[in-house]
Amino acid sequence: MTEIPFKLVVRAVIKNQDGKILILKRSRDSRSNPCCWELPGGKVEPEEDFDKALIREIKEETNLNIVLKKAAGIAQQDLPYSHSIHVIMNVKVISGDLKISHEHEEYQWAFLDEIKTLKLSEWFYELIKEKEI
């Protein structure tokens, strides 16, 4: 029997001046969580520091440059091919104009109460259902 691997995923809580959180809707062609809303971020590559991975992923997915500020939480999603461990960080945008990548269909800025009403990735729903981020 083959063990299902654990994969490290990094995510960012990016807030605008109104306190709204940036969320992205995954592409309908996505292998995991198609058409679901989630925080921007992605997988940590082998031998990559997680902070550098988050900076890279946010640049790739949003065209924004960030600095990490503080840990916001952790979540797990069990998929048939991996256990994804999501480390969520509060970050600050230091430059860039928002432009999403082909991995996502749309974006929006929303308050937590609004986010809870959307179709979310399982890990994201579990993270916020009883917690503030």
C-alpha cells in the first residue's frame, strides 16, 4: 500500500485599506477545488523556504509584491493524491498592480461574513467557519 504524501502549501491573507480580504476563484480546469474561492498562494517547491515560496506564489497569482507579517492559521485538506497542509500568513502588499493568473477565473475583495457565503475550497471553509483571520 502506498502512503499518501503530505504537501506544504502557503497562503496569504491580503487586506485592503477597508479591511476586505482578497480571494481568488480557482479555474474550472483546476485539479483540486475547481470553481472554489480561496486565499492566494500555492505549493512549496522541494528545498524552497516557505516564505520565499509565498512571495513567489503571490507574485505569480496576483502580480503583487508582499512581505510576511504574522502567522494567521493552519488548515489541512485530504485529497486522494495528497494531504495538503496550508500555512496561512498575514502579509502586507509593498508594490504591484493586481492582475490574476490563468489559474484563477476571477477575484474579489470581501469581508469574512461575505466570504462564508461563497463556494469555498474545503480547507478554507474549515479554517474560517469558527475563526477570524
